[in-house]
Amino acid sequence: MEMKNYTINLLALILLIFSTISWAEISQSEKELLENLPPDQRDAIQSKMEDAKKIQKEIDEVFEEKSNLIERPELKEDYEDMEDACEECIYGYNIFRFAPSTFSPLSTSSAPESYTLGPGDKLEISYYGSNEEILESYISRAGIINLPLLGPMNLAGLSLQDAIQNIRNKVKNQLIGTDVSVSLIELRAIKVYLLGEAYKPGLYTLSALSNVTNALFISGGVNEQGSLRNIEIKRNNQIIGKYDFYDFLLRGSLNTDLALQNGDVIFIPFIENKVKMGGSFKRPRNYEFLKGETISDAIELSGGYRFDVQPKTSIELSTIDQETFSRIIINIPYAEKGFDRQLKNGDVINVSSISGIEPETINISGQVRNPGDYSIQQGDTILDLLNKAGGYMEDSYPEGAVFLRKRVA
């Protein structure tokens, strides 16, 4: 009888655990059930209860966390093509559709083994074996962390991988029979300035893993006059690099990106040079270009020609004559070496397509022998197309045929 009651109590406790894991503390009824269990099982069950509640709390925090990004008001309209939201803006401006609602966005990304530790990083150090200790501690401003039973150890400037190995070696050599597990559980924060033609200039709090690309997306990017190709990164009042967002956006390259450090300044200057690509380019848009770039570079930025452009075609260049300060139109023939003429601010480049290349089809349905879609050529008549479809069925009524066209002109 006692065994039966014990089993019932144990099952009731397990059910109660999973029905109350969101409670902040163990309830009185849970405590009473725990007291009726043997000591070894009581500790195990209580540990599971605490772990379950901890997990539930973390899940609740994730779902309750509100995004600190809001949609930029000028880009809220439901455009078929987001580039239409600002026709005069350079390509890439509308990529930054969201802006921050606060100035303290923090990254929760996990750090790679190559991550360099510094003051403010938080480690969890767990001993197991002959000694059992658990420590959660921040690296101090001096770069020190105090290891349980061993004392201070300098970790600043070490990679996460090297720091873990150094801690393991020290524990193994000085605490016989003890091993250690080390985890980076919280990244330090850095403060970075975004200035110039940023959408929201100011001081931003980012994670220590952030680079220039992260900072631009988190801050809402640039305003309508802000450069995307000549962004300056300053450290200790010195320009340490220039960032070209087109490398990332159009080529998938991070060659000009830089890892940020505390106190860095990202300065976004005005757009100095812009070219408009029109006609049968794959991406006919306005583009920012760098000094010294050529027409061939602009064609590459626009994705090249569409399929309906004749090979080795010439292009039309509308540019400003520097002597007369008037706009002139120049026809530039194809060259084997490419179009090496250097671009000037305000240039407009157009390329024409060949008519009749775009495929056209017609759908024939109803009482014909082979209904379906058929390609049409210039000069085709309805009778030609009906013949392609195998002609009428015996029970068809030709006088009741309906001809529909999407547009007249």
C-alpha cells in the first residue's frame, strides 16, 4: 500500500512540475510532495524542476523581447519595386528599409573561436572531477578573471580558443583530478559613432563582433544624400579604411569591411558622383561611382545587358560639356577592350534593345483538337494559330468564339 501511495505521489509530482514550470518559485504543494520522496530522488526531481523553470524563463524572454527596429516612414508604401520609393536615390539606398527605435541595439550572436577577449566579456567556468565549482564572471577592466581556487588570470587580448586552452592547462597542472569547461556567455558592448549623412546620426551600442556592415543595417543606413561607396572609418582621429557597400551588395565581398572597436567613428560623406543607367540594362538605376571608374565599370554595376541587346552594340552617352556647360549626346561604338571612357558626375548611359526578341504567346482553349499556349510571330493570323492547334472539333461552334486581348496599344 505504501509503495502504491509513493508511486502515485511521484507521478503527481512529475505532472505538477510540467504544469507549473512558468512559476517563479516552487509552490507549497510541490514542497510537500518533495518532502515525501527519498533524499536522493528529492534532489534529482528538484534539480529538474529548477532547470525546467530556467528554460521556460529564457523562452519567455525571447518571445517577449521587442524588436528595436521600425520601418522607415518614407519607405512604408507598398511599392511593387522598392526602388520606386525614391527614384532619384542611388541603388542600394532602399536596402535600409528599417531604422532603430532605440540607440542601444545589442547583438546576441555566438562568438567564433578566433574572437578576441576583452574587458566586459562574461565567462562561465565549471570545474568537475575532484573539485566542483561554477563561476560566472566578467573580465575586469585590467583584463583579469579570478579562477576558483587558483586566483587571477589575465585573458585580455587572447583569442577565445587560446584562453580556453590556457585555463585548461592551469587547472590540469594545479588541481589534480579536476577538469574544466569554459563558455563565453555574454559579449562585451562597444560604442561606435555614426556621423555625417547617416539616417540617424549618433552614438550606438553594438556587440564586440560588429563590423561596418552590421552598424549600417542596425542604424538604418544612409540618408538620401549619403554615400554608400566612400564611407570612412576613423580610429584615434586617423582614417584606418574606407568601406564600399557596393562590394557587399553587388559582389558579395567583405574585402573593404572592418571589425569595429570601441570609440570608432563611421563617417558617411555626401555622394560626389552619380550616373544614371537606362534602357535595356538588367538593373536600370542611378548608381554612385568612384573617381576613375569607366563606362565599363558602370555597365558592371547595372548587371550588364539584358538578353534583347545585340552583341557588340554601341551605347548612347549623355554628358555635360565642361567648356560650354551644356549637355551633349555622344554615340560610343563597341570596343574590344571595353568602354574605357571615364565617367563624369551627371552622366546618363542608355542602351537600346532589338524589337521582336521578346517572346509572345497566345492561349487557345475550348473546342480545338490541341488546346494550349502557342508562340506567335509577326504576321500570324487567327486562322494560322487555329491551324497550329489542329483546327476545330466536330461539335464546335465557330460563330461563338471569343477573342480576348490584355491591352490594345
